[in-house]
Amino acid sequence: MPQKAVKIEPYKGPAGGWGSAQSLLSAVRRDGAAQDVMRLLPQQNKKDGFACVSCAWAKPASPHPFEFCENGAKATTWELTSRRATPEFFARHTVSELRLWNDHDLEYSGRLTQPLRYDRETDRYVEVAWEEAFRAMGAELRQLRPETVIFYASGRASLETSYMYQLFARLYGSNHLPDSSNMCHETTSVALPQSIGVPVGTVLLEDFEHTDCILSFGQNTGTNSPRMLHPLQKAAKRNVPIIVFNPLRERGLERFVNPQNPVEMAGNAIAGSDTRLDCQYHQLKAGGDGAAIMGLCKAVISADDKARAAGRPPVVDHAFIAEHTQGFESFAESVRAMEWSLIEQRSGLSRTALEGAANVYCNARAVIAKFGMGLTQHRDGVETVRLLINLLLLRGNIGKRGAGILPVRGHSNVQGQRTVGITEKPELVPLDRLAEQYRFEPPRWEGWSTVDACQAVIDGEAKAFIGLGGNFTRAVPDTERVERAWPELRLTVHVATKLNRSHLLPGEVCYLLPCIGRLEVDHQASGPQAVSIEDSTACIHGSRGKREPASPDLLSEPRIVAEMAKATLPSTPHVDWDGWVGDYGRVRDAIEATYPQHFERFNERLFQPGGFPRPLGARERKWATPSGKAEFLTPKTVSKAQVAVPEGVLQLITLRSNDQFNTTIYGYHDRFRGVQGTRMILFMNRADMRRQGFQEGELVSLQCAIEDGVKRRLGGFRVTPYAVPEGCCAAYYPECNPLIPLSHHAEGSKVPAAKSVPVFIDRQAAPRPFGAI
Ligand SMILES: Nc1nc2c(c(=O)[nH]1)N[C@H]1C(S)=C(S)[C@@H](COP(=O)(O)OP(=O)(O)OC[C@H]3O[C@@H](n4cnc5c(=O)[nH]c(N)nc54)[C@H](O)[C@@H]3O)O[C@H]1N2
Ligand SMILES: Nc1nc2c(c(=O)[nH]1)N[C@H]1C(S)=C(S)[C@@H](COP(=O)(O)OP(=O)(O)OC[C@H]3O[C@@H](n4cnc5c(=O)[nH]c(N)nc54)[C@H](O)[C@@H]3O)O[C@H]1N2
Ligand SMILES: [Mo]
């Protein structure tokens, strides 16, 4: 794609509105698949249509005429592309050559069309027959010990595929089932069960209509779940305060014009009459959330102490606390003991600001707290998420209409994959049930998370990697170390729709298996199939593909998994792989048999408008914790004195632009942040620029300040002044991933701490990161 000139200037428009419509139209035109796109978009997120392949946000029962957003439309366009990466394409380019291409150009080569085998002699991917690919990988897997084989999943594959995939891995004998969740909301999945007995959020879409305050921590709605701007905007119009905690001023959280409302669009073009979404915007320090939440809790508890002393009605919901929770007193003591000075220092927010926010919180009857990577991708993320639950529990804001905790998940089915058994943690899977259903002895040992899997590859313990989607080596931290070790693997197999860098690091034996995407008609023996996904609110939706597959030689993901299993496993008389592939309804029956409480009448309810909610105890104030109560956590980390940051070190936040989906780079325009034509930006506070003597536009290098004997350094970043707090800076993911040590991850969840990487900045030239533009 021709590059536009680099341009950096503040964005003045709102999120949504004409800017979004324009950006969408140019994406469609650029691709040349305009007809398909225009025919399919209206069916996105509709009953009997397809579930968007972009984010996991809820799909309403009464959808808008166009229930999609700018970024959902980009995802659809990207998948429906008319371009194809055929065997001829691979004949023209060696793998070594393709390794020099950037992320955008690799995927821009188009949809994969044929199964491919890596040929070491010619250093090329060559066409291979499906049967041969399955036979060869099966033979390899039979030679290997299951404890050395990684089965990764990236969060997009359907519930049906995912269930089959985890069953295949376990029948084979491996529990190494990490998924992208390990880099994402695993922090949530660890924190919530300890506090409220469920691993997922409790909020339903309808809660937005009944809430009277929304807290937002570290989640960039306008870019990463833009359809949520609709319920947010509606709430804002009812004067529901929205309180944002984010180190960056994110345009998508500030203002929004509904691009599907022509009146407002016109209004905006003429008079700038957009809805202001923020009522309070707190630019805290990266990683300052734990302290900020302690500050909010301190203000609430102290208001309560005062009210009760004065004989006024209490501020804390003591009745709820007595009936439903445990650990309040000890938590309250730790809150009272934490000094405001420490809270201010750690959060970067003033006591007045926090008391102001707490005041709004206390005056609201029902409060939703939503959060994203800004909380989960930190070393103390698990504690922070549990503190957020504490804040909600103080006023009974869980299990009440209009209230609850809302982790905003990433990939469109990442939450669902965990629900149907893709996890390295055996205790989260009904193994006894699987054992009985399929008459085998599943492995009971703890598998590798993403970080563990990387370490195992580096240490030579892992011998094979099977990837169900995703771009593993590109998404993980410590890119260079992982990439160096990767080719030592005996077997690498990727099931994918598009070419990416992970495919270009072949193991000794390597296959690239192209699958049909969710937007495509999935023809099987019993006719075209539907699949299902689970959204961020734990509602299950059916999805039906609408366009003929990108190539007649593609197989569906369920079929690929079934064929892998058949080629690998000696015999599985209790699994009817072919029957399942012929009719996915039978996979859903099997899922229902394994998880009867979650998937009751699964097939019958597949296309229920708005999806059918999984029953979650916490929504009914039934707490599946060891004590049977919701647990207040008494924090350990946040209340300790702060360790001094060495002179010159800034905390680097790695960010998504508005023109990417994870490692899929659609283009080079981060509209809301005013950046065009480049991703090699270092957003800095002007005071830090002055202190360190950097000029706007100057090129600098970043070096990781964690000392572990490995030098991690990248160059070519353009200094750009931005509204980010002093002591913090920001740059894009995945370019920055080589700077993050594998060991720099959240305690308890092992999610890489990608939102707070200590770095030095200097002028000396260093190699530019892979893909730098
Ligand atoms: N278009 C699009 N949609 C996507 C994705 C995409 O790449 N593109 N990715 C999908 C996936 S897999 C995921 S997980 C989600 C990710 O969606 P988000 O959770 O929104 O993730 P990020 O964009 O990485 O960062 C979120 C926000 O956290 C803020 N932040 C950084 N550090 C801190 C901190 O210490 N505290 C606080 N309070 N805030 C902080 C950043 O400024 C940023 O605004 O989106 C999903 N949806
Ligand atoms: N520094 C830093 N690192 C991060 C993050 C961060 O914020 N900062 N975020 C982390 C997060 S939240 C996540 S979720 C991970 C993302 O990690 P991954 O999920 O592994 O990466 P993606 O970029 O989403 O994967 C894109 C690839 O998926 C394949 N694909 C697309 N659609 C399909 C399909 O329908 N079927 C199949 N089989 N394949 C398909 C295509 O080949 C495409 O190239 O990255 C993590 N890494
Ligand atoms: Mo994610």
C-alpha cells in the first residue's frame, strides 16, 4: 500500500461521526472487495447474520440498522479482501525474503488459498495435499511426547472448534493449551473467582439502561470496542456520570457522535454538537490504578465513618456487606492506614480529584466498573482488579440491576474459548466429565501459559507448536529471544486465514493450513453450518457465514481439527469426529453434555436475539468462593512504600492504534491521536522532553531498564509531545515487544506487563524494530 506522508497534529473531531465513515469508505475502496463488503456489512451482528470478527462487545437484541462500527467494518473488509496469497505467490518469495516484510504487507498479500508445507531446500512454502499434511503432522506428533507439545489458540475460533481442539489436545495427552487470554484478561480470570466466584464480568447490556454511574479504567472504547459507545452515549444523554481513569487522553472516551444518526452527524459537521462522554477524566500514572482505587475506597469509607459518627445514614452498604461478604474489616483497616500522600504519589492524582470521583460514586445507586488492558497488563494487575471489586462491594454494586464489573474482552470469542476448556489450568476444566463422556484419562498436570510456553521454547523443552489462529511469536514479549529459539522446534503447524510473521519461523517440519473465516459459508454434509461465540457479557450468539469461501480448497476449522485428531490419535471410538464435522449441532450437543449448566438447550437457543446469557452465580449474589461469600481482598502490594524510579527511567505503555487489530495492521493512521503515516512514535510529556533534552520530531532509541543480562534496545522512535503524565511514555504494540522481558509479567496471572515497561531513552542510533514504518 502506498504510504501517506507522515503527519502529526492533534485530532479535533469526535470519535465516530464523519471521520469514521470516511475512514471506512476509503478502507473499502482500497481493497476492491466493495460489493461483498456492502452486501455483508448490514448482516453483521444481526439475527441469523454473522458475529463480527473484531471485538467481543455485546450484540443487542434489537440491533441498529447497521450494527457495526468503523473498526468492525475494517475487520470485515480485511477478511473479505479480493487479494489471495496463492502457491504462485509463495513460489515468487522465499520465506527469508518474506521475513523482511512488515506486518501490514504480509497480511495484505491476501487470503491463504492452499495448504502449504515449508520446503527447507528452496526456503519456500510449497503446496501440499491436505491428506499429506495431516498424515505428516500426525506422524510427527505420535513421535513426540505430549508434554512437549503446545496447543495455542488465539481467541477467534468458535465454541465448536475450540471444544474440539481442547478435546484433541487432551486425548493426545497435553494440557498445554495457552490462549491469547494469557496476554490479555487472564488477570481478570484469576482475580474475579477469588473475589466473586466467577471468572467473567457480571454486567449485561441492559444494565447500561439502569446504571447511574460508569467507571472506566484503562479501556480505549472508541478504538477497541466502538459499538459500546452507543450504550455509553445513551447513558451520557441521561446525565449518567462517566468517570475515566487513563494516563492518555483518549478521544474515543471523550466525545462521540453516533455515525448512524444522520441528524447528529450533520449537527456535528455544522455546529460541533457532539455528546461529551467524560464527566471526569483522571490522567493517572501508568500502573497507578491500585493506588487510585485505594483512594476512592478511602474517601468512601471515611465518608461512611463520618456519617455514622454524626448519626446520618451510612455511605457503605453494611447490610450487603454483612450478608454477602467476608474480609471487610481487615480491608477497611488497610484503607484507613494508607496515607493520602502515598496514594497521591503512586496514582499521580490529587486527593481532591479522588474525593471528587468518590463523591459521584457514593451518590450513585448502581455503578458499572469497566476495564481493559490498562489494568490487566501490569505486574500487580491481579491485586488491582480485586481492589476494583472491593470498591464495588462497598456499596453492593455486584448482583444488582444497573451495576457490576465489566472486563471488556478482546478477541470475539476469547471468553468463550475458556468456557469450553481451552486453558492450561486443569482445575478449570470438568476433566472427570470429559473422562466419562469420552472414556479416556485426561492429563491432570498444569500446562504452560503463554509466558511459560515461550520459556519452554527458549529452554528447548517444547518440541512442537500448533497454532489455532493468532500470531504467537509477534504478540508475545521478548520477541528477539523467542524468534531465535523458535526454529529449533521439531514441528510447527499454523491454522490461519492470512500470512503473518509467526508463519515465517518454520520448525524443522512446518505446515501452514488455510481455513475458512467466520464470514464465509461453511458447507458440510448436513448443509451450511452455523457456529457460536460468547461475548464480553457472557451471552452466547450463533453466527452464520454469508460469502462463499475465499478458495475452494479451504477447510473449516472444525474439519481441520478433526482431521488432525484422526491423523494423530490411535483410535477414539467415543468421539465421532466425522459426524461432528458433518453437523456442528452435534458438537453443540456434546458441549451441552459437558457443561449442562451453561449450555442448556444450546441448539434451540442458538439464535436467540441478544444471545442467551450463561447463568452466573454472582449476578444473583450466589458466591462460588470457598467461603461462599464475596471476598474483600486486603492488598499487599499497593500499600507498600513506593520504590524510587531511577533517574531518567520512564514507564512505557504499549498501545494499539485505531488502525490495527492486534498484530493485524490495517494502515498507518491513528486518527484520534492525530498520527498519520507512521507507527514509530514515542508519545512523551513535554516536561520529560525538556528534562531529558529532546525536541519534538527527534529520533530516539528505547532501552529496557530491567537488568537481567539481556540487552533490549530499539531505535527510530519519533518524539511526539502528548497528553501523558510525567514519568510515562507510550508507543505501539507489537513493534515494542522486543523491549519487554518475558519475566516482566503480572503476579498470579502471568499476563505480560505491557502497560508499564521501564525504559531509558537516548539519542544513540539502535536497530529499528521489525516492521518499523
Ligand atoms: N480495533 C481494535 N479492536 C480491538 C483490538 C485491536 O487491536 N483493534 N484488540 C482486541 C483485543 S485482543 C483486546 S484485549 C482489546 C484491548 O482493548 P483495550 O483494553 O482498550 O487495550 P489497549 O488499547 O491496549 O489499552 C487500553 C487503554 O489503557 C490505557 N492505559 C495504559 N496504561 C494504563 C494504566 O496503567 N492505567 C489505566 N487506567 N489505563 C492505562 C491506554 O491509554 C489505553 O487507552 O481490544 C480488542 N478490540
Ligand atoms: N506489547 C503488547 N503485547 C501484546 C498486547 C499489548 O497490549 N501490548 N496485547 C496482547 C493481547 S490483549 C492479545 S489478545 C495478543 C494477540 O495475540 P494473537 O491473538 O496471537 O494475535 P492476532 O494479531 O490477533 O492474530 C492475527 C492472526 O490471526 C489469524 N486469523 C485471523 N482470523 C482467523 C480465523 O478466523 N481463523 C484462524 N485460524 N486464524 C485467523 C491471521 O492469520 C492473523 O494474522 O497480543 C498480546 N500482546
Ligand atoms: Mo486481547
